Amino acid sequence: MGVIDRLREDFYQRVCVEHVLIISALDVDALCACKILQALFKADDVPYTTVPVQGKADLQKAFSGHSEQVKVVVLINCGATLDVQELLQPEQDVRIYIVDSHRPVNLDNVYNKDQVNILLRDGDVLEVPPFDDIYASDMESEEDDDPEYFSDEDSAPSSKRRKGDESSYEARKRKHIWKRKREEILYKYTEYSYHGTASSLVAFDLAWKLSKDNNELLWWAIVGLTEQLLYEKIDRERYVSDMYTLQPHVLRLNKSNDDVPPSSINSMRIVFDTEMRLIQYRFWTIYDSLCNSEYTACKFKLWTNKGHTRLLELLADMGLPLVQSKQKFASMEVQYRDKIKEWIDHTSKKYGLDDIMYNTFVAQYGYKNKVCAADMVLCCSAIIERQDASHSESFLEALEVLSKNNLQRLHQGVELSKQQQMAIVAQVKNFIDLHQVVCTGPFIYAYVEEGMPHSKGFSKPMLLCKLARFLREAWLSMNKRARGLPFILSAPLGDSQGNCIVVGVPPHSDDTRKSEFARAFLHASDRIQARASFDHFDGSVMMISTEDRGRFFDALTALSAV
């Protein structure tokens, strides 16, 4: 198989003597993995070119534009689910390495060890069907089988069966059985789309084996892992498991160093900590963070007067004055600021906030600047999906946010993420007030109306998925019986063709984080012959003509009811 888990010997030592083309998807995990690889290549003077891509068409364009200059290509969070050799048509001397968390991996990539290799973290296992069940060489034949040549009810020859010797008949029968078994195996293998190990963890594993790991690279791996948790790509059990694999590295690389003053901006410490599920509270006010965080907003139903009153009761029970809660966190009086986590944890059960605390890592830049991994994820994703810049410019700016010496860019990302979050909260309130969320039976759906405030901003897939998850939780807080239903959300793209983007998120009650939308979207669009595009690397994201959207939802309903 073309699977590599000996990253130093079978990957790095081979590519470090070549000019490397890094093609990265536009997500935070890919951003962090790209940053780690760039740091390794810089340390060893390996020439490289980085190109961010937002879809399959971009991937083809990026490869063809550099194919004459490079012989080694690294695909980050793009390509695993595609037949890259068929898509890119590389020359025989080009090697393609894929580090991608998307699953299931295309089997042509797995078994094409001559040109395509899948990079895995040491100890990870790629669960794929055996080669002989998919590519049995003795079953290959150019001639087509007569569909009535074999009867499903009886193994005896049918009236249309041609005469031939017994050995030819047995060979045809074996091939027929094998083909049916192959179809069943492929159907089960591709039934769900999901995510595996974060690409940033694979990249950090390489850095560690090269003895080039440091706190910065470790922090980027932590941020990439945290993105998988925040965007529901993995379940909490998988997150905790991967987090504890990073804990020894945190302890090893963060021993006390008396030679570096704690106030120096060049110092960086990472600590394991318990964090609140309150968005950007270190850079906001506690009150605003409580009002705009998905978890607390949905628990209290803050779009209602009763919910807002209950929030004020929480602050009173905590002993936190309203004036202090509306101060910038850094400007709060010390006796309140230092006790806020303890107070919230103490009163959480009374208000149904059982899961408001979670384990994570926090980075300390110098003496004052502290940021948790979730804050960094939100900053980077907000910059990646800026409306006023190209995706290449946004990607480069997001790379700068990860640098510990660029705190100005970090604070710009914080402000942008806060604006996006307030837009999400306002949109959720509009959906609920106007009763625009529809339950069809098999799934729940809604769509952002053209011309609504912030409607253009939701044309980006990550932001629209955030809105979808927030809206799903808000609606389910009032309709608990629908917890087992998936949620679909659409928003206008704002292009001249009148297209819209559609995203699907799994049910609230589904802890597997596996999605059936990739197959369902494709079948529904084929059924109505919709003008649709599946250019995104995530199968649960698609583009469709707004005129076809209503019929598309009807087709989805019909398919789900079967």
C-alpha cells in the first residue's frame, strides 16, 4: 500500500533534496500543518512553494501552474478522498504525498504506491478493504457480462446463457460473485464521511522524530486538534485521546527556564488547563461572551426575555456585579477576574451548564498575553474567511496570526471573529423569531434569505457551518424530540449566476461525527438533474442553483424516507 508512517525515513529524507510544492486547503488544521512543514523546510533550507486552494478546481489549477518546476507535491487536507492521479494527471517522475484528515480515503490513492503516498502518524491505522477484494487481477476482463447471464434465484443456466465449456462458465460465475461483493464492500466503505487524525498532529509527529520540535510547533499542533473539536470533526473521546498524546510533549518542552525572563515577548509557555466554553472572553467582557457563546446562549435561550433574566440570575448567584461583568476582562478587578472560572464551575449545575468546562491547553506569550487554543482557532478561521480579501491573502494573514511575535495580527483576528459571532447570534435570533426553521421529518432545514443582514458573509463554508451548528442547538433547545435529525442550511453565494451554498451537519445525538450528506447530496441532485457543483473537499458542502433548491430539498426528503 502507498501508506507511510515512517515519516522521517520514507517521506522527509526523500523530499528534503527537492523543491516542494505545498498545496493546502483553507481550514485551520491545514493552516497549522502547513506552518509546521514550512518551519521544518526553513530549518533545513529546503525550497518550497505554498499555494492555498478552496476546492478541486483550484487544486487542479495550482498543480498545473507549478507542475513543470516541481517533482514533489504535498497535499494538506485536500486530495485524500479524490483519485489524485486521475484528477491531476501527473508525470511519471512526480511524487504526491497526502496528509489529510478527511475520510474515507480514495482506494486508488491507497494502492497507488508508485506515485501517491498517504502520510499517517506513527501508530495510526488506515482501515481499508483488502486489495484483492477491490482490484483482483484474475477477475479483470474487457468483455461485459450479460446482466441476465446469471439468475439471482437459481444457479442453473438460464435460457439466454450461451453454450461454452464448464471452466469458462465457472470463471464467469466467480467474476459475477466477486463484482457483487465488491459493490457491497465499496458501498459500506464510502457510506459515511468523517475525519481521522488532525494533519497538524501528523506534521508535529514528523518534527518530533526529526528532533526539531519546539513550543511553537507544539502549539500549532494543539490549535489544529482543537479546530477538530470546535467544528465537530471528531468526538470528545477522540479529542481527549489525542490531547493526552500531546501532554508529554507539553511537559517536556515547558520546563522552567531561568535564563528567559517571564515578561519577555520571546518566551512562550504552554500549560494544561480547564477552560470555559465562552467565546473570546479574555478579549471581551464576560457579559458579552456569555450572550454570544453558542453553549450558554442555547442553554439560557437568550433570544427570549426569560432567558436574559436567567442569565442575570446566574451573575447574581456568582456574586459578580453587573458593572464588572460588562468591563473588559483585562480591566476587571483582580478579585473578580481571578475567581470567575471557580464561580461559574460552582454554579453551573444549578443552571444546567454541566458541560461548560473542558480540558485544553493555554499559551502564555510573555507576562501578559494569554490565549487558549479555541481563541486561536476562531481568530484564524475568521481571517481565512474574510470577505474583503482573496483566499490567498487571507491564508497568508492567518499564517501570521500563528506567529508568537505578531500579536497585532492576533488582536485583529480576535475583533473579526467577534464580529462574525455577533452576526451569527443575530441571524439565529431572526430565524427563531420569524419561524424560518422547517422540520420535514427526515431532517431539519433553513436558508438565509437574499438581502438579509450579513447574508453575504455566510457564503463561506466554515462560517455557514458554525451558523448551522448554532441554529441547530438553538432550535433543539425548544424541540428536544428532534435531536436525532440532521440539519441542513443554505445561504446565497451572491454571485451573478444566482447560486447558493448548502451545508449539512449531523444530528445532535450522533456522537460518531459521521456524515451521510456526501452521498445524499449527490443522489438528490442527480435525481432532479440540478445545476450543482461539488467542488469543496468536504462532501457535506455543495453549491446549487437557487432555482433548484426547493426541488433539491424535496428530493432529499424523498430519499431519506426510503
